Amino acid sequence: MSGFDWIVPVILTVITAATPLVFAAIGELVTEKSGVLNLGVEGMMLVGAVTGFVTATVTGNYFLAVALAAVAGGFMAFLFGILTLSLMANQVATGLALTLFGVGLSALMGQEFVGEPVASLSKLNIPGISDIPIIGPIVFGQDGLVYLSFVMVALVSWFLYKTKAGLILRAVGDSHDAAHSIGYSVIGIRYMAVIFGGAMSGIGGAYLSLAYTPMWAENMTAGRGWIALALIVFATWKPGLVLVGAYMFGGITILQLHAQAAGLDLPSQVLSMLPYLATVLVLVLISKDQSRIRKHAPACIGKIFHPAA
Amino acid sequence: MLLKIEKRAEYSRAMIYLTPVFALILTMLTSIVLFRLLGVSPMEALHNFFILPINTEYGLSELFVKGTPLILIAIGLSVGFKANVWNIGAEGQLTMGAIVGSSIFIYFHDIDSIFLLPAMILLGAIGGALWAAIPAYLKTRFNANEILTSLMLVYVAILFLSVLVHGPWRDPDGFNFPESRTFSESADMPILMAGTRMHFGTLLALFAVIGAWIMMSKTLIGFQIKVIGSAPTAGGYAGFSQKKIIWFALLFGGAMAGIAGLSEVSGPIDQILPSISPGYGFTAIIVAFLGRLHPVGILFAGLLMALTYLGGETAQINLGLPVAVTGVFQGMILFYLLACDVLVHYRFRWNSFGKAAS
């Protein structure tokens, strides 16, 4: 068994690297399913990360920290909603604006907290069960947010495909005019989907600053928000595949750390390029099959809705 | 609803030029609240942000130093945005332009020739264009989203720069600091005004403004860009190739960002450092929009955004405000601009039904 000692720590780090991506991507998936493309994920994650971190440092209450991170992400998304849904601004430009704004705002909010450590999110340790070799620490030794990320994927999947509300949301994303003409509030439904996406991004950000690297640094998301957006394309808008994709990317992120430790003779920066290059590669492989994208992407994504009447 | 929003049959010209002004005023009003929250006198903060930095001749020249890369990049991006090509990886193209452009100096640093700098500028443009060619190829060949690919390449380019300065490009006489050797005089951008840092790159930026204006208003490619951007189907019927426009927009944007990168390292920075840009590539996105994607608008918007960089520095020194205020300011102005754009595309009318009811 001793030859496999590395397996458990590797799997544990993959989980922590994947979890923020799961949150951000599953939230944005709901937003996109409603027909809205919010490119501000990176900005919302950053604001979530700093809000969570500051709250945890000041109050020591991690539940509150995560909750406020969700609120902060949701509020950022609400701003995006006002601009794109009520004021009918271009979604691509507004999403970029949200990210640029989020980068500045989070840096401003976290100014006095840079480099300060905070205790990591506590793990759920069940005496006895968590001590079972391999399975114990992996299945029963995670922090609450890891479990929540799985629950959210299952919930979103159930909501979208098994409930009437989910059907309406998808209808709004596929044909806003039709949904509007049978009396559904396209704008209202999209607001909810956008805010949900923002809240999830906020939690994903908080996971970074509270569990992945328990500290705050400017721009600490390092492009994860954008990778989350790419993951949705990879998953062809299917919740289950978002989970698969996030864990694959988590694996790649961790691979670079372990390759370095194993003494691979490459500059560390070259290994750090891996997640970004992998994102490009994955996008290319998936986008090649146009018909598949067209079949699964919400038809109205990125289109402005302006009720005729 | 009392207010009714109607789509305008045609864009309101006046509104197109007025909205950036509205956006600026709203940003100022909001920042007064922000400064209060930060415990600083708003009037003093605004004075530090907008007046003090350009009070002196030197300050004014710094406006052009900071504005030069912003204007160059935004001119390139605006052509893409007009054609609905969303290149947001200018920061990476800037980095590659700086790297490829200065490679000739790094490897042949003994050269003392008047052709060195022109060659570096040309190579800078090529470096930026080649880096932008990757998303162009992936978009036209595989339909991969250029927003995501161009952005991912930013991180790759910055890491590549880091490899170079920590390794092969490190100055042999530099006490092991991650810096390249300092550029020689013939690799330096000539200074335009003695006693300032204003350099030849500013002239390149002005040239780009005029060139882009002529290109967009007088040439066939400019016409094709506008048609493909606003009505792709019509462009298709007219026989304009969307692929060609995607290639052109990305290569042009990349080349401009590349020149901006080179003019930074052979201008104010004077060597290759691990970090050569405070996010010019991203701020230029704001500049492009604020300038209404028009070359002359971009010239003014670039100078305004340059002022926010200078103002942020002044406010940091004098009032102890965090530098991040600059980023918040820049993001806010873009937000308000996009919000005000509703006035360009739509007309607000009092609903007669609402009137009757009240």
C-alpha cells in the first residue's frame, strides 16, 4: 500500500482545485440556459473571494462569510442585470465591464487584508469513518462547500430537466418571444437566473480565498472565471459534464504542482501555462463540432429581449 | 408602466456623442460618494485626481506617455469590435510584441544603427499580430470562441515573459535581478520634448488615429468591416468574406497592441521586466468603447483614461488612497456608458395610458 500513499493527497488537492470551478460554472450554466451570456464571472468571483475573506477575518464566522460572498456575487450580477436586461446594453461589453469593475473593486476592498492568513475552512471529520484508508478522507473528510458543490450540480440538473420552472427557464433561453407571448416574464426569469449565477460565482470565489489558498491576493482568481465559461462550452450546457470538466481541470492544475515536485526539468512558468493551454485545446476540440454546439446551446444566448408590446 | 421604451428607427447622433459625457459626470458623482466612504474629502480627491496631475508641463507630458499605449491598442481593438470580433487578449499581444520586438536588441545588443529601432517596431507589430493570429486561426478554422482563446493566451504570454526574464534574457551584469539589459540609445524611442518622457511612440499613436480614420471611412476594407459588423447576412450577400474580416481584425488589433508593447519597453521602461504593463490591454477595451469606436473619440478617451492612472498615483501619494481606486473608476465609467447607451438606441416616452390612469 505504501507505494500509493501519494494518491490520497493528490485527489484531495484536485478536489479543492475543482470546487471553485464547479460553483462558478454551474451558476453561469443556469444564467446561459435562460439566454443570457454573462462574461463577468471572473469579476464576480473576485468580489466573492474578497467578501468571503474579509468577513471570515473580521467575524470568524465562515457560514456568514460564504453567505455574504454569495450576496456580493449576486449583487454584482444584479448590476449586470440592470444594464443588460432593463437597459438593454450589449451583454458581451457589459460582462467585460463587470470583470474590469470587479478586479478594481475587489482590490480596493481587500487593500488592508493582502497577505493576512486566515484559518482554512474546516473539514467535516467524522471520527472513525474519516480514518478509513483512502475512502475515509476523500469521501468523509471534505469541507462543507465541496459537498454543497455536488448538491448544487444535482439540484440544477433536477431543476432544469425535471421541474416546470426549469422548463420555463429553458424556454425563455431558447425562444424569448414565444415564452413572452404565452405570458411568461422573460425579464423577471432572466433576472433570477443571472442573480443565481452571480451568487454561485461568489461562493466559488470564496472557496478560493477560504479553502484553496486561505488568503487574499489581488487578482487571485487568475482566470478561473474564464475557464469556468469555457467549461460550459466543454460540457455542451449539461450540468453533469460541468462536473466532469471541472475535475479534469482541477487535475491539470494539480498536475503542474506535482510535476514540479517530481523534479521535471522545465521552468515552473511553463507548467503554469498548462491550464490555460488546456482550456484553448478543449475549446477547439469541442467547437469543431458545430452541429453539436448548435443543438445544445440556448438559442437566444446573448440576444437582447425587447418586448414588442 | 408610466415610461415606455421604444426602439429608435435610427441612432441619435447627438446621443452617441453625449453619452460619454453623461457617463463621466455620473462616474464623478458616484466617486464623490465613494471618496466619502473612504474618509477623504471629495473635493480634495477630485482635485488630486483630475487637476494636480496635469498642472505642470511635465504632468501634461505624462498624460501622453500613459495615453500612448492605450490609444494604440484601443484603435486596434475598435476595428475588431466594429466587426463583432471580440479580441480581449490585447494584454498578451502587447507582451508578445514587446518580447519579439526587443529580441533583436537582446541578441544583437552591440548594433548601433538607425535601422535598429524601426526594425524593432516592425518586429513588435509582427509579434503582436502572430499572437493574435492564434485566436484568428482557431476561430476561422474550428469556430473556437475568440473571447476565451485570446484571453487564455494573455496568461500564457505573461508566463512566457517571466520565463525569459528569469532565464535566458536576464542581464548578465544585472546582479541576478529578473531584468534584461538596459536598452542602448539606438534601441530607445527618441524623446520628443527635452526634460519629459514623451517619446516617439506618441507620434505613432497619432499616426494610428489618422490612419484608422482614413481606413474606416475611405477604404473598402473599412466599409466591409462596418457592414459585416452591423449586418453579417447583408455582408454575405455582398460577397464579403466574414473569415477575411475576422483575420484582418485580429491581425490589425494584435499588431497595434504589439507596437504599444514595444513602444513601452523601448520608451519609458527601457528594458524587459517581469511586468511591463499595468493592464493597458484591458483598460484599452474601456477606451475603445468610451471613444465610441471612433479614432478621434479614442484619442480623447485614451487621454482621459491616462489621467485616471496619473490621478490614482497622485491620490495615493497625497491622500493615501489605494491605487485600486483607478480600476474602480475605470470600470464604473464603462458601466455608466453602457447604461447611458440605452438613450442612443431607445427613446423614452410617457405612456399615454399611464397618463390617463394618473
